[in-house]
Amino acid sequence: MIKILIKIIQYVSFTKINRREGDVMEFDRKKFKNFVHYISHKCKNPDYLGSTKLNKILWYSDTEAYRLLEKPITGETYKKQGFGPVPHHILGVLEELQDEGKMVVNDVNFHKYDKKEFISLENPDTSSFSQQELDIIDRNISDICINHTAKSISNKSHDRIYELANQREEIPYEATLVATLGKINKDDVQWVKNIMEEKYSQ
């Protein structure tokens, strides 16, 4: 169902908010790794950051940058999992950061639940981030680490786009634009159908 919705978004939502098509960048693994390291470094108290919060800071920062700056920070792929959107490369990147001696990831018991604890061992490389990107990241770190529990931020991420997606299905950046729009009415849908029929009949 989400694929049908994306067809509508591509023709309707970009027009309504004056977006350009083709703005999603290719995945930048090095930048994504620095991103993960930066989050663990900024969130000084490891009690405030676990896997769910880490994934949501990445998700909300990438998608917010897509909406505000017209491209995501890393171009990472996010897929629907039980606790919300999850970055596809996160496990491999965490292993690399540990192998490079930049981070430690511990398994701990937190209020009777199993939890991942992320501890930064050195300053992260932020040279590839713009100040606008860092502002977005810092805002999401502050909000999610301080104002949310893992459960509350997981629930928040279960929006209408998440509910439309199948389990382990990729959630495209374009889909998040729906959250910023009003309802798509019948006239919008008919307009899309007319454009699609014209486009694919050529």
C-alpha cells in the first residue's frame, strides 16, 4: 500500500510544497558512521541512549534534513521494524566503530530490561557536516535523549506512514512528507491518476 501512496506523493506533495524530485542522495557510509559516533559522544549519560533512541535520532535527523534542506544527512535506508524505522547499516557500523577503538557498546540491565549502552572513547569527526545539519542532529539528540523514553519515542515513530508499510519494508524519504501535509482529497487523487495515465501512455 505504501508504494501506491508514494506514487501520489511524488506528484501531489512535491507540487504542494514546491519540492524538487531526485533530491535523495546516495548512502554515505563514512558520514553515517561519524553520525553514529557523534550521537554517542553528545549523549554523555549512557543511561539516556539505547538502541531504540539511537535509531530514532538517526531517523528523525535524516528525515528532518530531507524536509528542511531538501536532502538527508546520510542517505541511509530505513526499514520498518517492531520498534519503528531502523537504519539498514547500523549493526555493521557499530562493529566498525568498536574495531577502530572509537566506541564501546555494552549489554546492560536497565530497569529489568536488556539495553545497549554506547560510550564514545574519542572526539567524533564532524568535518563532513554542515552547521545546519549539526543543528538538526543536536535538536533531535536533546529532544529524544532527555524528553523521551525508548517506549515513547518508539510510539511516536509509529505514524501513518509506518503503519502503511509492511514489516521490513523500506520507508522512502518522500513518504515522510505526508506528515507535513493536510489530507489528500479526491480531486488530488484524480489529478494524479490523470497525470500518471498521460505519463505512462507515452
